[in-house]
Amino acid sequence: MFAKLKKKIAEEAATVPRSGVRIPRTISKESITSVGADSGDDFASDGSSSRDDLPAQLLRRNDQIRKLEAKLSDYAEQLRIMQKTKDKLEIALEKHQDSSIKKLQEQNESHQTSRTKMAEGMALALEKKDQEWMEKMASVEKLLRKEEQLSQRQRELQQKEAEAQSAKRGLSETRGKLQALQQHYEESCRLSSELEIEREELLLLREEADKKIGELEGRCQELQSVIQQVSEDFQKSQSMVSNLEKSLHDLQTEHDALKLQQQKAAVTEEDKERLLVDLQKKVASLERRLQGNLSQDEHLQEFLQEKSSLEQNLEETRAELLTARTNHADTVSSLEAQVSRMSCSITELQTLLRHKDESSRSYRERTDTQIANLEQQVSEGSEKLESAEQQITEKQQHMDKLQGQWTAQKAFLDQQVCLLQQQSQEKTSKLEESITSLQTDRQRLQDRVSGLEKQRNDVNSTLKKQAEELEQCRAELDSRQTVSTEIAKALEDTRQQKEELQTQVRELTSTLQSSQQDLSSVTEKLALREQDIATLQNEVQSRQASVVQLQEEVERMRAQHEQIEQEKDSQLIILREELLSQTQQLDSCQARISYLEVEVETLTEQLHTPEVCEEDQNGSVTVDDLDHIQKVNRELEQQLSDKNRTIKQLQQRLAELKRTLQKELKLKPEPEAEGKEKLPESRPEKLERLCPDPLPAATPSPRTSNIIVTNTSDLNDSREINFEYLKHVVLKFMSSREAEAYQLIRAVSVLLNFTREEEDMLKQTLEYKMSWFGSKPSPKGIIRPSISGSSTHWS
């Protein structure tokens, strides 16, 4: 009975579904366990009790059974109540599921409609913004073209202004030059009159010199006739002596050759005879020995005979040598007698030549005195000519000095033109920088638009994913195979997803608002730029009016300048003709003087006397003056070249600084916030403030100190620009993250003149801060311990 009841209770408990509603319970587990314990105790006591207590036990058992039946009835009622509540809960769950499904469908439909509306609105807004952007870009391009036209017009204006200034300066210079030329013309007239007087004096001196030269030519002819006779006699004697010497030499050579030949022939004959005799004797002795019949005495006799024959041969050779020596001594004595005779004749001829030389020397001394007098007269005339030439050279040097001053003024004007061109180039560079800044802004806006499009695509993709997830939820709801707990969990998940979708929609709306704010700020900036362009156009129009006035003034000045140049050309032509006539006269005088000098030199060469001309000594003064002037010109040219080098070096430094600025501006990372955008936008404004308009051109002067001052001012401007840029880069470096600061290391090292070790230490510290692991780099080089010890936080 009890086992069946327990099984039924267990089955009913298993069939009861798990729900979140608490089931009221009337009986606890303790009561059940207590009942079981009582029954167990009763069973245990049944075995130990006696048979007399059986009816009492039965009564107890019956009471217990009745109690259990009452409890079972209570349990059955409770089970019925539970089943009713279960049915109600199932009905409520079905209703709740139907309502939740309907709500989800309605929410999905409303979300889809709102999404489609949002997408259409976004597409329309983006199309409108694209159109606005295209219109603004077209307007910006038009403005850029207008700016280019304005820059071209400004360049033309600057060129015309420079031309007008150069024309004014040329007019002032020509006036000064005309005055100087008038003064020089008066001086040249005076000098020409003086030269004519000197020319007449020189002609008179020339006539006197011609007469004296004629007399000297007659005397020279007489002297030449006497010298020719003496020279003929001397040549004859020399020819006789040379013939005799030649004959002596020929005889000596022939005698020596004959002696040698005789000696050679005698020696060869004697040698041959001796060889024949010896060979015959040896042949005879050999024949005897070959026979072998001789005794020792016979051998000794043969040797003695050979000895006696050899002694005879020696005596014969001695006799022949004595005869040869006696013959040689006879020939030498005869030749010495002939040589003594020839030397006596030569001494006689030398005495005759000495007498003739003494007579010629006396004649030469007489002629030398006469020639010296003539040379003194010629030297006086040459001194006068040289004085005139010196005056002419002084005039030429004065003209050269004027030309040098004119060239120096021309170089100064060229330098000022170069300075004006540099200033115009700086203005154009400023305009180009503003154009590049506008282009960078346009690129940034395009990048932002592309970023917004990417965000829109991301939002669309997320919405698609969410739609797919909703479809999956619908499929899960349509299946209805899961338990009610899983449905509740799915509902909670859907609620969370709905909240996430709402948060995403809010974020998207915030991003759209921020993008709209960015667009509004960009439109405001463009409006400001348009206003600036309008002001620039007004300035350009005003400058065009001033340029028209300047052109009229320039045309007037040109007409006046042409008239002055025509007058100047006519005066120059007259002066040139006069100078040509004077130079021709001087050339004729110089030709005559040179002819006289050549005649004097021929006379001196004929008389074989070295003479020193004093003209070179007098002309050395002009050469020294020319050397001094050349040295001064070289020093001035060196100074000009040094100044040009300094100007070129400063220009190169400015170009390098501009290149570094452009490179660093190109290498800057794109800013993320609006506050960071203000720094690069304010950069060209600061540069425009720091680089003022070019100063008006200074008045022309031969000194070059103004050039140096302008170069120093350009250096100060560049230093201020570098300081502002350094400040901007350091602030950017300190406020940016590690990755952005790593890109700015090169710019900071260039501006602060870091060494290679310091730059590497900065890179290592930033890499250490960006990495998760690694050891901290130790300071190296010039870094102080106070700086290296302090820890800096970049983030």
C-alpha cells in the first residue's frame, strides 16, 4: 500500500512542471520523515511486544492509516489545485507569448520603417551635402583660379614698379653722367689745345733732328768705308792663316797615316817571316824526333841551335827598332821647323790687326761723342712725348674710373632688382602656402565625407545584421519547441538587443550631429575665406588702378628718357669723333718717333755699341700706375664676390628652411578633434603676420651696406618663423600620443639641433612606452642626470 502511494506521489511530483510561481505547501518534509519514523518504530516494536498488545497496535495502525488517507486526500486536492494553476499559467504564457510576438513584429515593422526613412533621409541629406560640396569645390576652384590670376597680376605690378623705379634711377644717373661728360668734354678741349701746341714744338724738334741725322749719316758712311777696307784686309789675312792651318793639318794627318801604314806593314812582314822560320825549324826537329834514332847529345845540340837562332832574331829586331826611332826623330824635327815658320807669320799678322783695331777704336770714340749728343736731343723729345702720353693715359684712366663707377652703380641696381624679385617670390610663396592650406582643408573635408560614408555603410551593415538576428528570433518563436524558461531568456536577450540598438541609434545620431557641426564649421570657414578673397579682389582692383596710373607715368618717363638718350647719343658721337681725331694725331706722332728710334738703333747696331734707352724708364711709371689700378680693381671685385657669396649662402639657408617647413607640414598627422585643427589653420596666418609686406626700394648708392641690412632682417624673420614653428611642433609633440610623437621626432631633432644619440634615445624611450615589455633605455651623451632622471608621461 505504502509503496504504491509513494510511487504515485513520485510520478505526480515528476509530472508537475517547473515554473517561476511558488506552489503552496501544507506538509513539510519533516512531517513525512516523522511519519515514516513512527511507522518504522511501530514495526520495530511489533517484534518485541507481546501478543497481548496486538489489538492496541492494530488500533494505532488504523488511526495512522486514517490519518494517512486524510493526508492523501489533502494531497489529491492540492494536486488538483496545482493542475488548475498549471493550466492557468499555460494559458497566460500562451497569451503573453502571442502578445510579445505581436509586439516584436510591430517593433520590427516600426524599426524597418524608421530605418528606411532614416536611410532615405540620410541618402537625401548626403546627396544634398554632396551637391553642396561639389558647388563649394567648384567655387573654391574658381577662387583658386582667381587667386592665381591675382598673383600673376601682382607679379606684373611688381615688375612694372621695379621697371619704373629703375627708369627713375637711370634718369638720375644719366643726368649725373651728362654733367660729368660735359666737364670731361671741357677738359678734353683744353687738353687738345695743349696737345696741338706740343705737336708744333715736336714738329720743329723733328726737323732739327732730321738735319742732324743727315749729317750723322754722311759721317757714318765715311766710317763705314774705312771699316770695310780694314775688314777686307783682316778677312784676307784670316783666310791666309786658315789656309795655312788647313795645309798643316792635312800634312800632319797624311804623315801620321803613312807612318802607321808603314809600321803595320813592317810588323806584319816580320811576324810572317818569323813564323815561317820557326815553323820550318819545328818541322825539321819534329821529323828528327819522329825518326827516333837521335841520342841525348844530338837533342842537346838541337836545343842549343834553336837558342842561338832565337838570340839572332832578337838582335835583328833591336836593330830594326833603332832605325825606326831615328827615322821618326828626323820627321818630327822637320815638322817642328815648319810649325815655327807658320807661327812667325801668324804673329806678324796679329800685330797688323792690333794696329788696325786701335785706329778703329779712335774712330769709334769720336763717333760715340757725336751720337751721345744726338741721343740726348732725342731723349728730350721723347720725354716731351711721354709727358703728352701720360696726360692722355691719365685722361683714359679717368674715363675708365667713370666706367667703373657706372658698372658699380649698374651692379647695385641689379642687386636691388634681385632683392625685389626675391620679395615678389616670397609673396608668391605665401600665396602658394595659403593655396596649399586650402587644398589640405579640402582634402581633410573629403576624407571626413569618406569617413561618414564608411560609417553609414557600417550602420547599414549593422542594421542588416540586426534584421537577420530578428528573423532568427522569429524562427525561434515560430518553432515553439523550447521551454517557457528559454522563451523568457530569449525575451530578455531581445530586450538587451533592443537597448543596444537604441544605444547604437543614439550614437549614430550623435555622430551625424557632430558631422553636421563639422560641416557647419567648414562652411563658416569657407565663408570667411570667401570674404578674404573678396577683400583681396578689392585690393587688386585698387592696385590695378594705381598700376594704370604708374603705366602712364612710366610712358611719360620713357618719352623723356628717349629724348635725353638721343641728346646723349649725339653728344657721345661728337666726343668720339674728336677723340678719334686726337688719337689719329697721336698715332702719327708715335709712328714718327718710332721711325726715329729705329734709325737710331740701326746706327747703334752698326757701331756695335750697347746703349740703354731711357724710354722704358720713363714708361715704367705708367705701368706701375696700371698695376696699382688693377690691384684696386681686384680688391673691389673680391669684396663684391664675397658679398655675393654671403647673399647666396643666406638665400640657400632660406630655401632650406622653406623646404623643411613644407616637408614637416606634409608629414603632420591628421587632427582628430576640432581643437587640433586650429593649430595648422592658424599656422599660415601667423606666417603672414610674421612676414610683412616688402619695404620700398632704397635710393641708389655705391655702398652695399643696405644689402647686408636687408639680409639680416630676412634672417630675423626666418628665426621668428622657426621659433613659432618650433613652439607649435613641441606643443604637438607633448600633447600627442606615443605613435604620433614618434613621427614628430625628426622635426624636433632638426629644430633643436639634436645629435644622433639624442634622437636615438628619444626613439628608444617612446618604443619602451609603447611596448608591453622591455627594459628602460639608459641616457647617453650630453644629457644631464637631472633631465634623464625625471620620468615624463606622454599619455
